[in-house]
Amino acid sequence: MTNIRTAARRRRAVLLVGAAALALASAAGLYGLLYVRSLHYAERCEHGQVSGGGRLLETGASWLPPDAWCRFEHQSLSTTPFWALLVFYGLLTVVVWSTTGLVRLVRPRPYPGLDWQPGRGLR
């Protein structure tokens, strides 16, 4: 019986490590793609290479996720589409969940079972 449990734990650990690694690699790739898209976008807005509605009010950028935007009088333009934000944060969530699951698999919390009684601790 213990060999089956050991094999199941090992298989679960391999799956969690694989999911975390794949999600982290995908998030890093998406981050790189978004970063390349946002390079020099503010400069292009200031030089009039990006058409917007009216006069340019401000430009800005953020690093997580990489995004650059131009705010015009009647419209705001951004380099990062909404679906990319959802995918990016979804991948980061998978990384966190997989890592948490792996930590709980490697270092499980003590399960008190039926012997535990409130106020007396573990026997």
C-alpha cells in the first residue's frame, strides 16, 4: 500500500512541477512579447505617429504587465489588449497554485485525525 501512495505522490509532484514550469515559461514568453510591443510607444505618440482623437494629453508606461499608453482628448490607446492581461494573470495564478500544491505535497500539515480534541492539542 505504501508503494502505491509513494508512486501517487511522486506522480502528483511531477505533474505540479510540470504545470508550474510550463505556466512560468508561458508567462515569461507573454511578458517578453508585451514588453517588445510597448517599446518606444510613448515616443511614437509624442511624435504624432499614433493617431488618436484630438490633442495628446499624456503618455505613460507600466512594468507589470508591460504596457504603454497614450491619452488623447477623446480616446486612450494602449499596447496591451485585455485578453493578454487575462492570460498573463491566469498563467501567474497557475504558477502560484502549482507551487503551493507542491509545497503542501512535500511538507504536509499534520492531520490530527479523530484523536484531536479542542483545547488538548495532539496526543
